[in-house]
Amino acid sequence: MHFKGVSCAPARIRRIMAQRALHAIQPKTFVPKTSDGRADKPSPNLISGLPLPDAPDRVWAGDITFIPTSAGWLYLAVIIDLCSRRVVGWSLANHMRSDLVLAALLQALKTRLGNGVIFHSDRGSQYGSTPFRNALAEAGLHQSMSARANPYDNAWTESFIGTLKLEMLQDGCFEDAVDAQTELFEYIEGYYNTHRKHSALGYKTPSQFEAQIYSIN
């Protein structure tokens, strides 16, 4: 086993961890849980059967998940670039109204070029709402929705959410909304996008992967 140029046998690593009462985080089996949703007039699936994009800002994928705190539930909306796996927008609130996903979209559009991007999601009513669809149209994005009863159509965001909860919460919860906002910001902006390496990206971070693509082009 090699890490940062240092070779070490797995048995020695296990022994050292045992001596220090350390335990490795074991990932759970990933099972997408996206529901059919209730969006009126669902948009067609524009990415079904297509390969993953070869450049950033071609396809974004969005999803919502619950975030536990000692003071009650919060809800997190995320938007991921499917080329670089970078979280390009996110929003946290104590509700699941369309404002939640709209805030994540507007955050993404502050720093990214939205014109021509395909925005993919499940059939949740938030994504099918008039305010959200109007915002997509005004920014020049094309809406795409998962096929009915097929959660794997949006597996990328589900996978990120599973990783976030595993690495941050480990079946625990945040203290309150302020604690959750602070910790999520540090994880997404300070770690996941800039320091966490992905096997799918050749063990580069999302930031490094995008920089590599832009340097080539």
C-alpha cells in the first residue's frame, strides 16, 4: 500500500490503528432512493443513454435530502457538475419549497455559465414548479428529468449525498441550523471540491480535474 510516497503493509496499518483505537469508515452499499415525484408535465430525460460529458457546464444534476439537527430537520439542495463532480450550487433551509432548489440554482449561476447546460433532476414538485422552470429558461438551461421509477437516472447526486452523510454525520446530527450551515460550507467548499480525490476523476479533486481540462483546451 502506498500513500504520499510511503509504503506500508496493510497489516501494519491495522495494527497501528488498533493501538490508537482508530476505526476506518466503512461505506454502506449505495442504493438510490429517488421517488417518482409529483412534477406537473415532467420534462423528458435528455441524458438517458448518453455518455458522461467531457467538459464542465454541459450537464448539472440536482437533488434534495434531509439533514438532521438536534433542533429539527433541515433540507439540503445540491447541484453537481457531472463532468467534474464539483458541487456548483447548494442551499440549506428548514423547508422543501421551490425556493430551496431555486436558491441552489441561483448560487450556481453566480459563478458558472448556465447557457446551454442541461439541468437534470428527479420529478420532484420543486423542480417542476413555475418559478424554478422560469429561472432555468431565463438562464438558458434545458430541463431534464429522470424516468419514472428509475432512481439510477440521478445516481450521481444520490451518491454525493450518501458520501456527505457518511463522512460528516456517521448516523449523528448537527446541533442546529447555524452549526449545519457552517459545517456544510466547510465540507463542500473547503474539502469536497478542493481536496477530496475521486477515483472516477483519476484520483484528482474536482477543482484539479476542471483545471486540467481548461489547460488542455
